Amino acid sequence: MTLQLIGQLMEVKPIENENKNTGKVTYSTEIQVMFSGIDEKGYKKLTVEAISLDEEYREILEDKIGSYVAISYRVMHTNKGTYVYPDKEMPVLQLKDNPLDYSQYERKHQTVKDAAKK
């Protein structure tokens, strides 16, 4: 199964880790993706995810900061558990605008003043 992480790309950061025992250095990329929506009561809900990806994603994503992206993930179910990892066979999509736009929905909650009037 494939799923998509969709949101506004806020940051792309190179990460360098050194194994204390072996001294081997590994490289990866950390990204921050923000999703803006509303909850069941109509209040704004912001979610920011920090995700670790392989090193080669840095070059792909650096010029997409500020835009909306969709990153494909592969989901694999085994006897030992469920694993989710980036699907390198599918490209990172740069989207024109937010495809999950919640601005069309009304806020359904009441203000304290409105509740007191009833």
C-alpha cells in the first residue's frame, strides 16, 4: 500500500551522525512539513511533522521550501509489525496549492459571549 504525506515544506536540513563505537559517519536529511486544517468544532489545527529521509532527498527538496509537496510512502505489513518508509520509486510532487484546503468549512464553535446570551 502507498500513502502520501501532503503539506507545506517548511525546512530541509542535512544531518550528520557519527557512530561512537565505529566512528562511521552517516548522512540523512530532516524535513519539516506543516499541515493546516480544522478540528470537528471548527478550530484551526496546525500539525508539523519532522521526518528523517535519505541523504539524496536534500537535493530534491531544497528548492521546494515554502511550497506544498506530496511524498510517497510504502506501507508494509509483516508478522513482526507494520513498516512505513519513503518510496524512492515515486517522485516527490510539488503541488500548485494546498489540495486539502479546509477554508471552505465554517467554524461551528460559539464564542463565550454568544454562549452567555442563550
